[in-house]
Amino acid sequence: MNERIIELTEINPKDFFGTQNSTIEQLKKYFPKIKIVARGAKLKIYGEAELLNEFEIRFERLIKYFNRYNKLDDNSIERILTSTGTEEKTSIAKSTKDVLVHGTNGKLIKPQTENQRKMVTLMDKNDMLFAVGPAGTGKTYTAVALAVRALKEKEVRRIILTRPAVESGENLGFLPGDLKEKLDPYMQPLYDALRDMIPHEKLESHLEKGIIQIAPLAFMRGRTLDNAFVILDEAQNTTHNQMKMFLTRMGKSAKFIITGDPGQIDLPRKQVSGLKESLLALKDINGIAQVYLDDKDVVRHRLVKEIISAYKSIETE
């Protein structure tokens, strides 16, 4: 009798194997001639080589499904164990229309407004995208969802998220704690978006391995960012030199999204925003797209839309 060991990585065994090992019970039902023993994150299987090969193929499909949807139920297990690979791909294609990412707790992450959908379309056709608009329009959230989708689809090997830490002049020494603790308050919106889209264990693993990197803009200097999906958030707070430095980090097989709100510049007075400059300088370059979101794209509390409108009226007086 042949023996093989399959180990789950970056997946919580309790979530994958289900309550009272329901997934294992389903596997035993469809593979009665294979002995299956689950201990922690490891699965030991015993049987004839041909059957073990088939089991591993089906088990890999279950893992792919779980990684995509962050859940497994009896119906999907049955469908995956009994269908051909082609049928499964067709089923996934139908169920994922407009969905960028299947987030945690079954949350479907998809563009909510016309301009968010435009972000998706433009990013599919270009390697660099500027998404500009006021607070609450979902530009950062949509950008992170596009990055997570690209990582899941293996279009890139890593995600890099960055922001200029303007409030402290990128000199964080006066804050308590280690480097990560100093930086986290500035990066919190990016962490929040990621937690919506990637299960906790997998997110922690990706952060630990550097598959997902979150760092202030100053840390980008001198790097070449290959095979990466890179997001520069709060880009209105970059200087001319910072923006030029960031844009020239772009390496092979990379995708860049730059998000910002020209109405919320925190730079010192008389300091020109690198975002405003780049929007003008790069607007005619093939492969670089721009999308402008407005108060119609606000997806936060209904009052946010009214607040933006009210400020717009006094700022134009």
C-alpha cells in the first residue's frame, strides 16, 4: 500500500476540513478505497498509486476553490469531486462575473460605481493608472482588490502598498515602539482593506514572507519593483522628487496604481503636489491611464457625499 502526505499551507485546517471534519467525510465517501487520516494541517493517504494520483488532483482543486472563495460547503465539495476540470472552470467563470475578490466571511468584493468599474477596465488595459477623487469614493479599496486579484491569479508575485508619511515628515523617530508600530497608524487603511479580502492566517503569512509589503514611500528609494502590483496611496502628499522616484521604480511585469485626492493636500504651503504635476506631465503617454472619481462614487455613509458637496461649495466661493 502506498502512502503520501499532503500538507495545508497558509490555510487554517479547521476552516478547510470543516466542523467535525466534514470535508474529510466527503472525501472518504468519494474515495472509499483510500484510507485518509487527518492530523493538524497534514493529511496522510494510503492506497493504490493510481487512486492516490486522482485524489491529489481533486484535493488540489478543493484548495484552489478555498483560496478563491475562502470557504467550502458540501455542494461545492461534491461538485469539485465529481466534475471535470472544464466544468469547474465554467462554473467559476459564471459565478465570478464582476467580482474582483471573494473576501473573508463570504464577502463579494466588486466595483460599486461606474468610475470604479472604469478603474477595473483601465487597469486591465494599462500598466499604470492614476485614480483621483475625494474621500470615500472607493479608489484605494478598489485598487487593493485589483492587487489581490492579480496575486491570486498569479499575474504578479507580490503586492507592495505605500504611502507618504507626511504628517511626520517621514521622520518617525519620535513615535513609541519598533518600526512596524511606528508605521502602522499611517498604513491602517491598507491593512483594513486587506483584512476584508484575505483570511487572517494567509495575510499574516504573506506579510511575514514579504509577498505583501506595506511601507512608507521613503522605503521605495533605490528599489526596482519587478513582478509586483504596486499601489501608491495618498499620492497628493508626494513632492516632485518623491513622485519621480516612485514612478521610476517600475520594473518588468509590474502594475502601478496611484491614488490621491488633490483636495486634501497636507504638504507645506508653496510645496507643489507631485500628483498634480504627474497628472499633467504623463496624460498623453500610452500605457498610462487616468480616472477621476467624484461625489457620485462615494460608497461610505450617505452624509459623506453631502459633506463633500458642502465643502465644494464653500471652496469655490
